[in-house]
Amino acid sequence: MALLQDLIQQIDDPVLRERIMQETEKLVKQKKFGLVFEEHLPECTPLYDVPVRVGGKVALKTGYVSDIYIVLKIDEDTVLCDRRETHEQKTFQMSDIVAVAEFGEPIYPTLKPLDFVENAPDSDLWHTLIEADNYHALQLLEYLYAEKVDCIYIDPPYNTGAKDWKYNNDYVDSSDAYRHSKWLSMMEKRLKLAKKLLNPDDSVLIVTIDEKEYLHLGCLLEEMFPDGRIQMISTLTNSRGVARDNGFARVDEYIFVVQFGASSVNRLPLGDEWRVNVKENDTRVTHLRWSMLIRSGSNYLRKDSINQFYPIFVYNDGKKIHSVGEPYYGNNREDVSAPEGTFAVWPLRRGGEEGNWQISNINLRELIKQGYVMLGRKKGNSVPIYYLKKGEIAKVKAGTYQIAGYREDGSIISDTEVRSLVTGTQWRIGSHDASTGGTNLLKSMFGSSRFTFPKSVYAVHDTIRFFVANKPNALIVDFFAGSGTTLHAVNLLNAVDNGHRRCILVTNNEVSVDEAKTLDRQGIKPGDDAWNNLGIARHVTWPRTVSSITGRDVHGNALAGNYGFESDCYEIDDSVTAVSNATGKPMKTTIYRKGKRQMYPELSELQTADGFKANTVFFKLSFLDKTSIALGRQFKELLPILWMKGGAIGKCPVLESEKLPDMLVLPKNKMAVLIDEIFYPEFEQQLAQHPEIQTVFIVTDSEAAYREMIRAYEGKDCYQLYRDYLDNFRINTGR
């Protein structure tokens, strides 16, 4: 192509040269192979916060948003309209119609704070949930974070035909002959914007899908991301299978991974369930497996093994074992006195039920001496205890894992463990089943089912950590947020490694088909409070976010259990000796018992009731009416956008006064805004006193003045705002 362009440039006639160049560019854009689909009418946007005006475009709240009327006359609550397609005049009640914008007509967004949850007042980490049509939210995010996003994880509608998504405000079902092309049109528009958000030097796009659209999605991704490296993973989603008419039950779905630049899969400490080759010589996924000392599975109660009910005395700081007590046969374990400076750890199960330890106190003392017992994170007057079983100890003694040192608690450290894994593209991970880590988890928060087919939080956690485990400050976006699993998973990652990863969720506030019919019969319309309160953002995503962060269900009760996940396994039972029926003598054989294995030991220390040391603000993407707002008076409404542009650091600031200040210097948010450039000298002095400020906004229409003012702010992120603030954030321009 470069050679052809060079030859064209040698043409002397400028008109001919330009014509040939234009025709050549057309030919280049033609594709001999690719995805071809119907181009549908662009999506229209209902503007519930914009007043209906004479000459403006409106649509029925419960009709097709693309069926547009022009307002001819307004008489109090009655509106005379002309249907644009037929010029039929109709009269509507004001409460039945909504202002609309067509694709390409500029609209002016604002982020309206709805609520917030703050469980870490000393932390400047704030996640964001935005209630919005994700197309417009993505346009705003393009202004805020172009080429700054590390990971996009989305779980878009699967287009099963079950009315699980809308196009132009109309549910798409299996009877729609164009449902596949509508789905592709919808996805293409959003992926184009997503591409602008991703860091081209090192980022990843992750998209989940089932068999209904995975072929179309794969072709679309190939076309849109020619510079990306694409793989598809088959992953377990329902171990029992979802019935398909006259077909096989579906147990899998698919994950498309598109990597850019230097993006690579992190090598992680994973268990045997991630093995590519289940044979013992597969060393790609091997590491010392520390087992919970408390017995689980069968025979786990105190009465089942009375000799293995004894106290373990741990120093008060929870960092080292002092001693191991004798078996206790009494009725009140509180009678056992702990040595001074220690507390007693008993084999107590969830709920306080008395259990037993896996091994005797004599064997435990010996394992402690050898460094084969490890303490977890102290929680109150308790601490989880782990140990190495015979098979793992044998690997250490054989030199498979060499001892490099010892932890503070005396347990061994092995630097030769092969913790690395570039796992295969087939995942059969029990925790990824949507029931346990999805449906059941939400029921524990809501007390009922508010959302169908939520993702397992472990599935999202595992998927994104392959790419952000080494990025403690990663920015993660999910613009098909659904029940909010992605933010939940990000908080899990941060809780384990004290990361500062930030998550932005975007979801609409649609109600289900059945709920919409019921509300309509009651005379309740979209945009009404009763309708909005049943939408997915306010009824599911936000309550789940609050519940997971605070550790309380929607009724205020503490959530039970922890985030550890136990999978079934068969283990050697050291407490049982096989006896020959013929001779009555012990036999040299191995006895196995069914037990439980901790898949996420690091998560088992995280109690759900503790929540997360994190904060989240809930915004609604709203729209301003430019004609009704005086020039330069939109700053108060647009301050949340500036806060997000500045990195969403600290709690979102709010202007209480209607009077516009000369400047805003916000050290806690690490941002400052000069609103009136006359006060620049004072502004400069303020910034000199607060070197922690990272982001500076200057309001001026003069490019030269702006350049002169920011000369002193080398190393800071500086942005020019025009006096007509709305024009800075105009979206929906068809770009």
C-alpha cells in the first residue's frame, strides 16, 4: 500500500491525483471476507430530565422511542404533537411522553449523585456505579479515561430470545428476524468506544458469551481489534446443566480474551483443578498445599474423635504458636486457662459448633517443630491454622520443594514451588458454578431471588486476576454490570493483597418484562419513582454493592460465613488403621475418606460480615437542558465529572452554595479548579501550599492564557475548561 501511495504522489495533475487517492481508499476499505450484518436505525435516547418544549422531539414513555413526535403546542398538562412519520396529530398527557435525542444530536450529560457507601473513611479509594445507557456512559468515559483503562470485563446480553435486552427501547425476542443483526449493531457501537478506553500498550478486553452468539462475536472481535491477540476459553457455568430443547444440556459458556500491547497472563498459585494434565508429573501447577487443620467433611464433630479436641495456644498478636494443649473431655472449655499472653484456639466450626482437629496433639507438636504448621490472619480471638499432610511433607523431604527460609510463625518457605500457570483454555472449576458463587450469594444478601443467572464472583475474580494481579492500581470497567459481580470481585482482589484497584460499573435501570406490564397496568410509567425503584441498577446492583461492602444484608443483618470455597476431594485418613478380617492384624493399605479442600485459602480468612475496606458512589447519568441553564452556571452539576476526571480520589465534593466560587482547591481529592482566571495569582499560591494536588482545571477561553498558566505545573495533569462548561462534555455527536 505504501508503494502505491508513493506512485500516486508522482502524478502531476493534482485533481487526478486526488481522485485516484480517493478511489484507492475506497477499495482498501472493501472486505473480501468478514462479518456482514444489517445496519439498523441508530438508537434514540429518552431524556427524562430534559423538559418537553414546543418544537422539541418526544416519544411515548411506553412506546417505541424511535417513533418520534414533534411538539406543536403545550396547554398545561396537555401536549399536541405531530407524528413525524405520518404527520398525524395527536394529543397526549405530559406525564405520558418524554423528550428524546436521536443519534448524532448533541446531549449534555451530568452525573447526579444518588447514594454512596463508605466503609473506609480513611481510604481515598472510591469505586463508581453509573446508572445509564452504557452507550452514553462510554462516551463520557472516553473523555474521562481515554487509553487509561487496564481491563474491561463485560457480560453482555446473550441474545437467547428470552427478552433479556432492548434495542431502541423495545425488547428483542426470538420472533424477531433481525435479532442477531440488532445485537451486533448494539455491540459494535459499544466496542468501538471501549477500544478508545483501553491502554494500547498493556490492557485486556474480556467478553463472556454462550453458544447463541459466540460465532458472531468472535468475527466481530476479529474485525474490530486486528491488533489484538484473541483467545477463546470454554468454562464451566452450571455443573448440573441447563436444558436445551431437543439438545444437549449446556454446562459451559465462553470467554473471549483480547490482549493488547505487553499484556500477558500472570502466573498464579493455583490448585489441582487448574491442571492441564492431571498426571502427577505435570509440574506446571504444583505448589505446597496447606490444608486446614480443622476437620471437615465426614466425622467432623467433637464426638467423632474425642482425642482430637484440644486447645492450641497462640500468642496474643496471632503471629506464633506458644504450645499445644492436651485433649479436653470436660463440658466447659472455658475452664481451660491459657498461658499468660496467649489465647486458646479450639476446633470450632461456623456457628460455634465443636469439631475436631485433623491430627493428634502429639503429631501436631512434631509438625510445628519441623515448620509444617502455618498460621493465617488473626480475626478477633481466633486464627485459622494450616498444616502439611504426609504427601506434601514427602515432597519437601524429597527435595521437590527446597526450604528457603521460615515465616515468623515458624512455617517453612519454599522458593522452588512451581506456582506458575499458563493454564489451558478449558476451565472446569467448581467455584465457577453460577449457583454457589452467584445465585446463592445474592440470596444471602436479598433473602430472595432478584436477578436471574448471576455470575459466580469466583469466576470473575479468577478471570480478571490473570491480568491485574500484578497491577495493584489497575482501573477496571464493566459496562454491562448486571448484578455488580465485577466490583465485588475487584474488592476481593484488593482485600487479599491490599491493592488499590478501582472499578467503574455501568448498568441501565430497566425492569423485567413482567414487571413492566404490571407497572403499566397500575398507571406507572418509565421515569416514575415506583418504576425506577424496581430497575436493575437500584433494585439489584446498588443493594448488592452496599451489602458486600458493609457485610450486611438488605435488612441490616450480618452476612454469614467467609469467602473461602471448599471443593469435594478424597484424602488419606491418618486416623484409621485397616485391619485384616482374616488375621485381625493391621494391614499396609491406605484409607481414603471424602473431605473438603479449600480452593482459596487466602479468601477463607475473609469473613463476609467484615465487608470490605472500600467506598462506592452511585451516580445517575442525567442530561442538562442547555437552553434553560444560564451561561457558566452548570459548574455545580458538572463537578462530579471533574472529580472522576481527577481520578475519583476521596469522597466526591459537593457545592452547597449556589454562588459560583472563584476557585476550588481540594487537597483531599488531589484536584483544584480555577474558575475565574483573574484570581490566578492567589490560585498559584494555594497550589504551592498543596503539592499533593495532581489534577488542575483552568477555566478560560484563551488557549494562550491557559498555556501560560500551566507552565508552573509541570508533572501535574492539567486540563482547559471553556466558560460554557456544557460544551466540554457534549456527547452523542455521532463520532
